[in-house]
Amino acid sequence: MDHIKAIGIKFIIVSVVVFSIFAIFYNVSIGNLVWMSLLVTVATYLIGDLYMLPRLNNLVTTIADFGLSFVLLWVLGLMLIEVSIPIALASLFAAFFITVTDPLFHTYMIERVLDEEKAKPRRRETREFGSFQTEFAEENKTEAFHHQQKNKNEDKQK
């Protein structure tokens, strides 16, 4: 059920952008715009949000979604729209506006849809640095310190 909500939200975002940009600049039928929105939504949801987001961080997934959205919109635009103005510029703008909303959508995906364990980015450990953890604690007095204090007290008593 969570995936249906998430893909519905993504479809609404993509549809608003595609309808806004492509319907203004081109003479496109509503059916073609719905197909473009649906194909871009399914592809970016499956590749970006379900495959890449659990394995990579939000920034990398957002950049990959931008590239994927741009290429898909460009190819679908060339196939479905009779072009009098270059379609690449409209695809670039549409991909940009879709990408602006992606970090928010990815946050929703991480918090509500994906398992928390899978959604955390993997830490890369190298041999040089390893994995370090800082500890904060009060220093305990050691036996040597106690021995020195005992000797000082004995010297004072003499």
C-alpha cells in the first residue's frame, strides 16, 4: 500500500511538470502527455527510488534521477511530439523542475516506504582510515598516581 501511495505522489509531481511545460510550448494531446508522465514516473520510481536510493545517498540519487528524467523526456518527446522548437530545452526544464522536488520525495520514501536498514547509505570503510568512534569519559586515577600521592603524604608527615 505504501508503494501505491508513493508512486501516486511521484505521478502527480511528474504530471504537473510535464503538463505545464510540454502543453504550453507544444501542441500535444493529453493522451501523449499522460503516457510521457506515466513512463517517466515508472522508470524513475523503479530505477531511482527503489534501486538506487537504498544503496546510495539522497544527493547521488537525485542527480541520477535528473539525468534519467531528462533522457526519458527527450526521447519520449521526440517520439510523441511533432517538434517545431527543439525538444531538448523543454526536456531540460522539465527534468530540472522534477529534480527540485526529488529530495523531498526521497525523504518521504526513506521515512515511510523503505525499510530503515536498507535506506541508510552504506558506509565505505578504507584501510587507511577505518571506522573510528570517539569516546568521552572521565579519567580515573591510576595506581601510579595513588602511589605518588601516598609518597607525598608520607614525606609531609616526616
